[in-house]
Amino acid sequence: MISKSALADLPSPAPRSADPDALAAEIIERLTYSIGKDAKVAKPHDWLTATILVIRDRVIDRWMESTRQTYDTGGKRVYYLSLEFLIGRLTRDAVSNLGMLDEVRAALGSLGVDFDAVTSLEPDAALGNGGLGRLAACFMESMATVDVPAFGYGIRYVHGLFRQQMSDGWQVELPETWLANGNAWEFQRRESAYEIGFGGSVDGIGANPAETQRCVWKPQERMVAVAYDTPVVGWRAKRVNTLRLWTAQPIDPILLDAFNAGDHIGALRESNKAEALARVLYPADQTPAGQELRLRQEYFFSSASLQDILRRHLQEYGDLRSLPDKVAIQLNDTHPAISVAELMRLLIDIHRFGFDAAWEITRKTFSYTNHTLLPEALESWPVPLFERLLPRHMQLVYAINAKILRNARLERGFDEDQIRSVSLIDEGGDRRVRMGNLAFVGSHSINGVSALHTDLMKQTVFSDLHGLYPDRINNKTNGITPRRWLMQCNPGLFSLIRDAIGDEFMDNTEALSALDAFAGDSEFCARFAAVKRDNKVRLANLVARRMGIKLDPSAMFDIQIKRIHEYKRQLLNIIEAIALYDQIRSHPERDWVPRVKFLAGKAAPSYHNAKYIIKLANDVARVINNDPAVRGLLKIAFLPNYNVSLAEIMVPAADLSEQISTAGMEASGTGNMKFALNGALTIGTLDGANVEIQEHVGKDNIIIFGMTAEEVAERRENGHEPRPIIEASRELSQALTAIASGVFSPDDRDRYAGLVAGLYDHDWFMVAADFEAYADAQRRVDALWVDEEAWYSRTILNTSRMGWFSSDRTIRQYAKEIWKAGP
Ligand SMILES: *Cc1c(COP(=O)(O)O)cnc(C)c1O
């Protein structure tokens, strides 16, 4: 160790230069001395790594300064716990936020290396499934941007979300190996390691051991969580925060003991068991993964994160009573909800707090974000599994439950129905621990992610808990980072906007509203249209290259990209395409608006209907794209392997954004925001954030159709009968008959019998019920498209009025209203 006085005299490294010549020299230096390659033989990946190492140095300067500043000012820290971070590529984001795009481009250029080619070699960090994980990534960037001291905590999965390949139109899942070429952005922190236990037994301490007293948990199985840190650079590099991802390793002493005792196989088994924990991300979106390994992952990263948080707090303040003043922990959905019981355990068993004092600290520290109302998506664990894996936490859950229910009965006069609904244990059928209820009672704030979702949360899943704690539920409408989702993915539009209204919107996204004045300016409309066209050409080239489908960039680009799920209703979109196909063939004399329908998205590997929807899209595409009677007026392209990088190419190229979920089922959506910000019109239902998008962009600039959430609920209550609705619509019944009779699957005529039967039988997602309204809305879209200048005016007004949906706004609201942190 180094002495304090010596520390004071340590030379500090000189801040790194941003000059292109200096950058180029450093890149060569790194290539030679860090990677060990001569520039003459260096492979593209070597250039990428050398470039990242040089950029990383600039980030580190800011990173250390941010950490020092939080430490010196005693600022409150925010900890964002999420089992998913859908980050995408980091390098361009970091360079852009450092304000060094031109310099790095020039430096590489002087070495004969193309910046875009090199940075596109970086694999996507796909440590998430969809919207929930992408939100966590946008939030990390916005917390750094608005100067909130924050850590993100998650798992460093060796394999992120699977890579999707198409084989004869079917989805095939391949493992994603994002770490195959190393990851120059991360730092292993061997010193930040914590022991994590599972199973075993619990002993009380003292004469009268009760559940609420201090206990000693003797886990049967133990492993170590080791941290890997990735810096997250905010806009203009004002602050750099940390994303800390945990990996699991076997405990060395066990390994050594076993080895010394000659039990080499046993030692390896321990080692494999630990490493299996962080190997894969469960590809479950809107469904609980349900496997024991998933509960282990949840506990593993919750426990490691909490131990890390308590250690840091004790080191700085020496006393855990001040924890809620200095620490805010946000639970991203229920995946980290076990943290509530883990913090109680750490406070009571390790740090010797009484139960009530521990409970007070816990509730004041945690807040919870709910992401779904789908009953099948609410996480719960069988009591026997929970008890076997986490015996001490089971006791604490019972103790918390007893306290909550006592209060509900005695103080609030809850009846038995209400008690059953607020209980942490679901007693219907096999007994299960309800993670949503645990997160709710252990938090001082529970937020929904759009105004509609928050209202519905109060009325449905949490109605009785809301009755018990009426001041806890609040709304924080989601947002997206305008750096990745405008400035970086759409450089053409970015520079057009700068030319028109100056730079203020770069620091305050709502200043985009100055574009309103240009919506009636035909010269500006034409320039806006030209940018859109360039982006469409870029996408068309990609489709030609990857899929061999030739597309006309002057056609309307109609895009639906998101996870494949019945409630998102890709099926509605495909059926409408079939109906349009029929119409184009029956009425060749009409002026049809040329359209390309793009779809992309992954299906959970075990989700049967979702996989058939992908196959159907490909089957329908093959028939329509090759039918000369269509005269190229309609094309369909299902792009494989949807991920953040593909979204960055597709979003700027969209004319029409499909946001057509069954009303009441999409909590917010963030894809909807990306498209509208980039100048696409939305066709959508009054669901999730679409409602607020309509309020911001104005009714004339969005195409809304279909039943409201209230109407959907009412119709379900009264028993929805789809058959008469289908029979009353010629277009719909023809389209369904075509699908069911094998027009699109001549090789297997019954392939879609089940899918179509579901629509006739129950139509749970109201595809049949909303079909006519949707088809009408599409013809309204066609009518709008024909008046080109009016169309572009509307798209300009979308870009202009979407500033509010910046995740900077969302994070400022969390910081002010929930965390009480930040500037
Ligand atoms: C934005 C985004 C999502 C979320 O899209 P929704 O349309 O809101 O479901 C999912 N995946 C990726 C890769 C994204 O970028």
C-alpha cells in the first residue's frame, strides 16, 4: 500500500489530447504495444480494439472526475437494478458523446482506416430481450447526461439474446457470442467480489429464535460474484457513470480443497455450476422464465449489488442508518424484487438491526417500476423452490407478510378477498411467492411507464395494494435517448435540423419545437423528404444485399419492428396485407399507393404462435413478392435478427410506424417514440404511450384506430364473439380463408389451421374485432400519402413535437420525484 503523504505527491496523468494527429499516433502505439500487431498486418478487429483503447483513455479521465466529485460532495447515488441492458454498440455512442466524432474519423482516415467500417465490426451487446432492456440502456445514458451519479447493476451474460436466422421462413436460434473477440470497453474488478449462497439451513441466535430475529444462514452452496465495469458517457461527457455487471466464479478454497483431496471431477463440477449461472440470458419477453436457474440469477445479482452498495456506503459514511439519504435503488420490474428480502437479511443478520428499523430503511431505499399488466407475465415462484434455495429469505417474506396483513386487517379493515389479493403468498392452487407484491410493499414508490398504464395498474393488478397505500403509485412515462435515436442514427436529419433551428435542441430536446415553423415551408419539406429518401435507399440496399429483394425507395416504407407477440398484433398487419393484395388484384384500375411492409422481431423460442406468425409473414411475402399481378405495388420483407443496430438503420427509413397493440396491453412502447422522432407517421391504437404521443403531435398528425382499452375490457367481460364479425367482413373472411386453406403454404396446407381457428374461437387479442377499423385507417394513410407536401408537413410536426419523449425528461422526473437525487 501507499502512504497518505506519498499519495498527495503522486503525479497525476496528463489529460489526453483530442487532436487528430495525437489520436492517430496513440492508435498506432496501442496497436503495437497493447495488441502486439504491426500496422501493416493488423486486422480490422485489431484497429477496432486499438481505437477503443484510445477513446477509453479519454473516457477514463472524465470517469474518475465524476467519481471524485460524487465522493467529495456527498451526493446521493442512484442504483438501477436490471436483469437486462440492451445496449447495442458502444463505440460510436461514446465518441459522439465525447464530441470527438470528427477528430477520431480524421485520425483513422489519416491511417487509411474507415471509422464507420471499423465501428460496425463491434458486436451488439444484447444483454436484454426488448423494450425493458433498451429502456435501461437509454436510462443509463440519460443519467450520465443529466448529471445523476448512478450505477447500473446487472449480469454479464456470456451469451446475450440469441441470434435469429431464417431457415425456409422459420426462426432458428443460434447462440450469440458477443465476447468472442474480447471486450475492450470493460474492466474486470477482482477486488469487487462477494460471496453468494444458496440452500442450506438457518439457525436462530439467542434464547428465543423467532423469524424476526437475527439468524445465521448456513448456505449449502456458495459462489463468488465478480464485477466487470463499463463506463457510460453522458452527452458532452459531462459525467461518466458505471455499468457494473456481475459474473459468477467458483469459490477458490473449495476448489483447492477438492483438488488437494484428489476430487478433480467434484472441483470442476463446482466450477461449472458457478459459471453456468451467468452463461445465458433467458429469451423471455413478457413471460416469466420460470426456471430455477432464473431465480438463482435474480438472487445472485441482487445480493452482489446490495453487498456492494452497503460496502460503499459504510466506507463513506460508517453507518447504515443514513442509507436512504444517500442511496436510491430502482428495481426495473420484479426481476430484482428479491432485493427487498436480501436487504432485510443483510440489515438484520449481518448489521444487527431490529426488524422494524430494517423495514423502515428498506422501504425508504427502494422504488419499483412495473412494466406489464399481462396476468401471465407476473412473476411468482413456488414456495417449495423458494424455501429450498433461499430459506432465510422465505422466513423474512413470511415475517413481512404477517406485518402487512396485520396492518391491513386491523388498521384498514380489509376483508378476506382484499387480504388474499395483497398477500405476498398466492394461496390459490400451489402456493407461490408473488414478486410484484413483494416489490410493491418493499418500496416507497411504484411507477407505471405511461399515463394509461399507470391508471390501469391502479384499477387492475395493484388495485387492493393501491387501496392500502394510496400515495405510492405514480407515473413516469418512458423516453428514449435522442443521442442514439436521432443524432447518431440519423445524421442527415440531425444536420438538417441544426441548419434550420441551431444547436439548442442538442442540449434540450424540447427545443425541437422550433421546427413547427418549418412545417409549412415547401423548400424545407423537400429537404426533409430528401433526407428520408437517403435513409430509405440505405435500408433498401441492405435488404437487397442481405435478402436479395429489390425495393423501390419511392414506395411508402411501412415498418413494424418489435418482439413477436400476439398482443403486438403482427398478425393483424399480415392479414391486412393479404386483404390489400386481394384488392390490388381485383381492382387493377385503381391508383394503389406503392408500399413496402417491413417486419422484424424475435420470438421466444418456446412461443408456438409467435413462431408461426414469423413463418406466415415469410410465406405471405414469398407469394406476394413473386406475383406479377401485384406489379410491385406491394412488397413484404421480414428482416432477420432484429437488434439495436438494425433498429438504428430501419427507424430513420420509416414513413409509417406500426404501433397496433390490443389497447390496454402495451405498457408504454418506446419503438413508437423512436419512429415519430425520426419523422414517421404513426398508425396506432390508443395504447401505452401512443395516447401521449397523440396529445403531443396533435390528432391530425397521427392515425388512430380501433377499440379503446375500456372497450376491449368491456367486450371481453360481455363475451366477445368473433365469428359474426369475421363473417360480416368480406375482406377479412376471404383473407382468413386463404390462410387457412393453404394459399400461402401449398407445401403444408394445414400449417395455419390452428392460428386461424384461434381467431374464430376466442380472438383474445381482438384481431378480428379491430380489423375493419385498421383496414380503413390504412386507406386513410394512403389518402394522406398522395399529397406529398402535406405528408411531409405532418412528419415534420412529429419530429418537432416529440422532444418531450427524451429519456432526459423521464430521468429528471425520476430524480426529482422518486430518488431526490441529482442536481
Ligand atoms: C426500442 C426497441 C425495442 C422496443 O420496441 P417496442 O416497439 O416498444 O416494443 C425492442 N427491441 C429493440 C432492439 C429496440 O431498439
